[in-house]
Amino acid sequence: MAKESFDKEIQFLRMLVLTSGAYNRQQFADRLGISVHTFDKTIRRLKDIAETVQQPAAEEQNKAIADMLRTSYYETADPLLLFLFRSKSLKESESYRLSLLISALQEQSLTPLELLDLCCEGMPEELALPDEKTVRSDLKYLELAGVIRRLPGGRPYKYTAHNDFVNVLSDEELSDLYAFVDVMANTQVPSVQGYLLRDSLKKAMKRRQLPDGAGDLFLYKYHYHSRILDEAHLYTIMRAIETRRKLSFHYFTPKSNQSYHSNNTNPMFLKPSEGRLTEMLPLKVAYDHQYGRWYLLGYSSGRSQVAIFRMEGITQLEESSLVTEDEYAAKLAALERNTSFSWLVDLGRPASVKVRFFNPEGAKRNFIKDRVQLQGQWGVITEEDEASFLFEITVNGTQEIKPWLRSFGSSCEVLEPLSLRRELIKEWKELAEYYEPVRKNIQLQDDGTA
């Protein structure tokens, strides 16, 4: 799949998840910065990819497509977001061919020539048939990836699926492993590889006719499904950091009316883009669990200063020139100085925050204090009594710490700075107004009913 096409489909799927079908075709196209015609082509392309990767039975095909375009909270990111990763960088013929090879080797051990015959029989008429050299190249790729293995013995060599690890597990061990991977994939980042492993284990359980009980046991699913789309950029960024290379990309700010700009080759259809072309030296990657956002931190070449970019606005990402180790170390030291008091990535002025937390009444364990000590980063508890304790911390600006403080509700009172205290008072007053009765003469009972 072309790099630009993958960027477009990432943004397409992100909007599909976040809007849940609230936009019509024209609004969707305008937000992406593409035409309605391109929108329709992208929908067809996504359906083709889903069918290629999943290969559903003919009678289930339409249902599978409908399920793909309908988000489900308890199914998290499967299959709406993950199927794009499975087909990344694969041509349509490669997707069909690799799927056929893996499916065939799940059932029995076969030689390259036997696999060639199966591919020629199973490939759609509109796709080119592979030759023996192509099949052998595919087998070598799958063997290096650890998906299949070559059996011992002389020529002709035979191959089989490399799933011994799953096969030696008992039914109970396989179910426990699936439950563990399900938990980790939904709570750890990056998580795409975990979701793919979970899918493989789910298929193994289905072959043994085992129930998928993890969904009944763990109803915790992570809220921000679209976060995994940014993992498409993550490995390119981490490779650039390791090799000390700069990155160039087209960036759309969160306030932009568009989230994508197509590369039109026809000058008659050229139009201005709301995004900006950016070159920077990547230094760090940060993840915000509060809102499910990835951030790229580095040194901007254009503005000659520390810069922060939300990864969801990055498109057309490419590696560029190398920098020296000394230059990289100097820029990294500057970033560390600027973010030494950042709750996450804020570069604002340092502010001293003083908060009083109230201990839970009658609880066997002080879960408020436990949470503050676990999540409070470098802050310290300065005073403590039976009813409450005082927490103090210095942070760059108060915008990023505010959601954390607000999440404690009535168990938290901000004392300093005064500006943050006033902001929270204003917000809580607005919330209180939302719960005012519509009619003043309605009296609520103790259970909250009218």
C-alpha cells in the first residue's frame, strides 16, 4: 500500500471511530480534505482490504463488512483499526497469496510446488498467478518472520505452521494465556502487537472449540480505541531517534479544519493545505493516558527551539538527514531542561501547586493517598493528619495537571495557585448548573427520583 494512501486511511478510520457515523459523506470528505469521489474510493478500498485479510465465507461477507464499519466498545479495536496494520505495505496479490500459504500450512506440511498449485487454484481471476520463485520467496519471508518453519530432512523441503508453542499448551493454559494477553493489550502501549497476538490465540481457541471467556471476565476495555493508529508512525520515529536522523512531515494542528491533504499530481486540482511542512530532530515520544494521545518531542529546524507535535496530526512522515552525536546530545539536554517540571509535555512557566486531599471515611485502606503516591510523580506530602494530607508539586503550567486533580472530585481541594483554584471553582459551578431541576417546584426524594 502506498505511504500516502496509508496516511489517508489512518485519518479516515480515526474520524470513523471518533464520530461514530455522525458525519455525512460531504462533511467527512471536507474534514479530510478530499473529494466525495475519493471518499467513496477509500470506503471500497477499506472493504477490499478487510475481505482480503479476513477472507470470510461468501454468506458472511456482507455481515463482516457491516461489522467492520460499526464500532463496539467491548470489542475494542478489532477489526476496525487492526486490519489496516495487517495489510500495511502489502500489495493486494501478496495479501491473498500469504493468506493462502498460511491457511494451507495450518492443516498439513507441504512442499513449495504443492503450495504453488494451491495458490494457483485459490487466487482470484483478476490477480496475477505466482511462479515458483515468488512462492519460495514468500516462504523465506514467512520463515524469517517466525510464522512457519522448515521441517528437517532432505529435498524437497516441507514447511508447516510454526505454532508449536500454542499446540503444547493445555486448554486451560491456552485460555489463561489469552486472558493475560487481552489484559496487557488493552492496558499497555504500544499495543498493536498485543492485539495481533490476541487474535492468533483467539483463532487457536476456536479450532479447539474453546469459549472466549475473557470478554466476560474483563469488562474494563480502554476508552481511546483510535490511539493504536498512531503506532503506524511510532516505529519510524523510534528508528530515527536511534539513528540520529531528522524527520520531515506534513502537520495538521488539532485546531485545523482538515486532518489530511492529498498529493494531487494534476495542477488543475491543486489547492492550499491547512497543514504545514515541518522538519525536526526527534528526541522523545510521550503518551498521555488521560486522553489517549501520543506526542512527538524534538527540536524544530525552522523555529530553532524545542517543539511538541501530537502524532495524530502527522502525515507523510519520512526520514531525512543525519545529525552528529554531539548535536543530538546538545538538543536532548535542552529538551530535558525545558521539560524537567512538565507533568507531561507542557513547556509553560513553572508553578507551585498546593493541594489538600481528604482521606476516605471508614475505608480499610487509604486509596486516595495510595493513588496520589503512585501517580503524583515528583510531588511530596508535606503535612498529614487523620482527616487529610497536603500535597505539593512544581509543574510547568497547570493545564496538564488539572484533569488529574479534577478526577479526585470532592476528595481534593486546590489551595494554590489562586488562578487554578478559581478555574476549578468556575468549572464545578458549571457542572452544578447542569444538574439543576428543570422545574423549581420538583422535589427530589432521597433516592434521587422525582
